[in-house]
Amino acid sequence: MSGTNFEVVLGSLIYYDYETSVLTTTKIVHPGYNGTTHQHDLGLLKLPQAVTFTASLEASEYLLYVEIPVLEHSECVNIYGSSIVTDQIICTQSTNGESTCSGDSGGPLVIVDSEGTPTQIGLVSFGAKGLCAEYPTGYTNVAASLAWILQNTGL
């Protein structure tokens, strides 16, 4: 999270087509973040005020998604190496040419249990440059940083 000013766009899937945005300068980067190995690749932005959903600012009814399988840890280690694929990383394998790609960083990896309850387990972190659908995607493991998230959000 480089930079000092952040604009958080709300209520739109298209960056330049929005009604509401919030400016903030407060970022919290995980103290264990390593840009080379992608460890603890997450951060938080503190907004100056709470966001309230309204008729013109609501969660999208249509979210873009792809169903992709979580890859065995050992298979991902064989591709990217054990210095990158640690317990901080979850990998998925693309199917039918569908995958994350450039611009998807920070996007969620969600699993749905047998009762239909979704749980976010990861954040898009990395993939093979220019080979989006050919190599696994690496995600930051949210559970591995949950204590830090709770400590810094007060949840």
C-alpha cells in the first residue's frame, strides 16, 4: 500500500462511475508484510467516518465471480517454492481458462459451506505475471492474520 492519500470508492463496480467516495490518509500495513515473498500481504484503511448504506449507496446485487478449486498446498509449493508458499498462502488453480488476473489484487477468496454460508478465507495476492489462467493464484490466508485484523479493527 504505497502512497499517502487513498480514495475509497463506494457503491460502484466501475471506478470512474460512482457517486460516493471517502478520502483517507490512515493506512495500517501488516508488520510482517514482505513484498518479495508475499507474506502477510494485507493492510487496512481507516475511514474518517462510518459508511452508511442508502438507496443510492448499496452493495451490488451482481458480483463478478468464478468458481475455482483450492489447490493442495504441496502442489503450489512445487510450482512457486516453499519460501513463497507458506502457511500464510492459499492457492487456487484456474479452470476452463477462468482465473484471477491483473487488477484483482485484494479481491476475496470465499468458500461456501453446506448450509450456503459464505466465509472469506483469502485475499488475492499474486500469480504468474502475464499467465493468469496457466498458473495458480496465491492468496493471503486471512485466518493466519485474524488476530492482527481484530486487534487493529476493534471487532
